[in-house]
Amino acid sequence: MIAAALLTVAPSHWDAANYRACELCDHRMHDDGDLVCCCPAAVAPDRWRPVTVMRASIGGCGPDARFMRINFDSLHA
């Protein structure tokens, strides 16, 4: 029973929970249920790209969400 209470090691891959910034970003859009980025500066020459591609270490926005834009006032309206 003690083993059930032990914490599990976090997965080494980057899971969807890490895309919260993208869910809040003004550049986000949903395409058939998938979260995609539409930031012109990040996805050019394409119109959009999957968030998983954009936030990868070599993606246009990268893990630090360089192009994230949020109107924080709209979150509290």
C-alpha cells in the first residue's frame, strides 16, 4: 500500500499540459480540435502550424513561448 502513495517520475517528453501559454495566447486557433498557432511572425510562410511543432525546442516560438501575446484584462472580464 505504501508504493501506491509514492510519487511517479514525470515523463521525459513534453506533454500537453505544457501548452497552457498557447491556450491563452491571442495567436491560437483550433483546427479540428487541435491547437494551432497563427502568429504571422512565427509561422511564415505558412498560415498556421501545430502548437506541438511551434513550441518544440527548434520551433518558431520555442519552449519559452517567444511570440506569446495575451490581453490579460480579457481574462478577468
